[in-house]
Amino acid sequence: MALLSKKDSKLILDPLTDNNPITIQVLGICSALAITAELNASIVMAISVLFVLGLGNVVISLMRNIIPSKIRIIVQLVVVATLVIIVDQVLKAFAYELSKTLSVFVGLIITNCIIMGRFEAFALGNGPWRSFLDGVGNAAGYGIILVIVGFFRELLGSGTLLGFKVLGDPIEKTGIYAIGYENNGFMLLSPMALIVVGIIIWVQRTRNKALVEDH
Amino acid sequence: MEKRTEKNVYTILFSIGMVIVVGSLLAFAASALKPTIDENKRLEKQQNILYAMGVNENDESSANFVSTDVAPELFDQYITKQLVIQGNDITEDDQAYLIDVKKEQANAKAGLERKLPVFIGEKDGKTYYIAPIYGKGLWDAIWAYVAMDEDMVIQGAYFDHKGETPGLGANIKQRFFMDDFIGEHLKSDGKFVGIDVAKSNADPKNEDKTDNEVDAIAGATITGNGVAAMIKSDLKLYVPFFNNLKK
């Protein structure tokens, strides 16, 4: 027997491609603009969201039959905020260095619309195991886009990857800077993240015409 | 019939229950973890101060503190004196590094005399005067520990921030930014001018140490301005102390 049934593995794999939260559902754009100026931050954010979304989806799914529908959005917000704050406090106490790296992301995770979006669209109507898979899948789909955007923005904007000077030194003029190449500082500003995401959407829809919406 | 979860009474009871559960959970977590967190913060201050005076474990490109296990020991070893300047009084206080600079700034605004801590470190026969400064960046607080010699020439600095943009403003705590400050003069012709984080800097390799300028980070203008502003406003207060040293 396979580890996951066909239906379950679809929950994980779909968000990676044809139902990607950023490029198809257009959720979580704000954080994709904010933190993709370097690859390292993108990876940290992707892992944090994976954790929060996976866990949050399970909690909401377990509570789905007792949540009053009139205040469900508030309940979702409270659940995700509580989770994030508790994790933040525990990290501050037992992994202080790590918590300093993550502190900037805490606010961004709570307000990430992917998280609220998946709670609302999936966890409220499905069991915990399927919700967990959906959370992991969507967070991974989000993470892939962050890493792609972060890769291009750091490479073209700063000439580095994960902090390593892969293109040479822009001040000492070594590597490809010796032949007149310059970093594109514009890549570091958030509008370029939007343009990179736009290019990904374009490429994806050119390859799969079924994704193009009719107007 | 209406579903149970649709009823108003149920909604109200649910919210009350949720607030109690979540509230006590958070309160419990916060108070249970507070001692550990405070201890971490105390050690971090010691690490920061030691970092500024060059006691650190930096490798080629990244900034690394001494480990928390040895920080208190090294702190006692290298920091020979901690002073608190308050107006014309200078007192010795071995807890001076715990002074909250943010609170002191608020006190100064309220008309009280501000306490200015300064930590005196000795390393390889050289004396360092380390001062904590505090200001604001683009999103939230930024702060620093600056080590100077008696001429107010910077010998080392550690910058940190609460919530600057990763990859942009957050880079003030990277070596390539902090190291630029080493050797920079805070004074020009004997007068305090501070250090500008300059965008139109004709000296990107930072060879001219007396120009009162370091190179700014692309995409982090407001954070950079915040750094320059806090250096100017907070370190200026130490000028009388340094003038007295030379007498």
C-alpha cells in the first residue's frame, strides 16, 4: 500500500503546481514581496509557514464542529496568533539565536493570508489528517515560489546567494564585475518581486493553457 | 431547527471560553518562560558589549559572538569598569550594562537627568569606551553598542534591530556594514559631528576614515538614516565625558 492514497497525495502535490497559493490562488503576495530580497530569509519564512500552516490546519480542523460560524474568522485569527506567539516565546527561552532570526517574521506569519485562506477554505470542512496534508502542501507551494523569487532577487540584486559572492566582488571588480557587469539595485526593491512573480505566472500559464481564465 | 453552533448564546459562550483558555495559556507560557528569557537577554547584552570591543568569534565574513557559556567570565575579565554618567556625577556601578537606554531616553524627555552608562574595557593594553545607543529604523527599534578610544574614534560596533526588512535594513547587523565603522572618526576638527550613512559616498571601499561617512546599504535608506541619527543624538551626550578624559 502506498504511503498516501491518490486523493491524499493530490492534496500535497496540487498546490506545488496547478493550484499554487501564490501564482494561482493569489494569496500571500504581501509576504512574498516583503522578505524575498535574499534567499536565506525566503527559506526561513517558508519553513516557518510550513510549521504554522500544518499545525494550524489540524487545530482548526479538530475544532471545526464547535466553532460558531458567525465568529469563525476571529477564532481562526486567535488560533494562529496564539500558536505563533507560543512558538516565539518557547524559542526565545530555549533557542535564543534562532528566535532572533525569526522575530521579524512573526508578525508576517500571523497576517499571511494563505494561512487564513486555507483555514477557511479547507480545514473548516475536512478532517485533521487531510487538513494537515493540505497545510503542508500549500505551505510548500508558497515556499517554492519564495525560494525562486529570492534566488533571482539576491543573485541579480546583490550578486550573492545565501551570502556567498557567487559573481565576484563588486567593489574589488573581480569575477564578472571585471568585464563591466553591475548589480541591479532595483531588484532589491519590492516592485521587482511582483514582476518576478508575474513572470512565473506567465510562464506557468503558457505551459498549461487550462489555467488561463476566460473573460 | 437552527444548528447549535448558529445560536447567539452559543456564540457568546464560545467566545468567553476561548478568551479564558487562550488568555491563561499565553499568560502561563509568558510567566513560566520569563526568567529564562530575561537571562538570555542579559547574556546577549554581555555578548554585544564584548563584540563591540573586538572580543568575538568572527570568521571570515560572518559576525559571531563568544558563546553564552563563557560570556559572563569574559565580561568580568575584559570590562574593567562600568560607569554611569548623570549630569556632572560619575558613579561606578557593576550593573550599569542592565540600564535600559530606551527608558532613559523617555526620562530625558520627561525632564529627568538621563543616566548614561559607559563600559570601560581593556584588551591588549588598549582602553575601549563602550556606549549603548538606541534609535528607530524603518519599522521598529534599532540599537547599537559602540566602542571608542579616548579621541572618539570608533574601534568597533555592534548593531541590532527589532524588525527591519530581511535582506535590506536587517543588514545593519552584517559584518560588511558594521566593520565599515571601525576607525571612523566621530569628530572633525575637534568638534563632534557623528557619522553619516551616506548614499552618495565617493568612498565605497571606505579608505578615508576621517570623512565622517560610511557607505549606505542599497534599499535601506530609512534604516541607514536611523543609524546616523542615533549616533548623532546619543553619542553626542558623551562628548563632555571624553573631553574630561583628556584633561
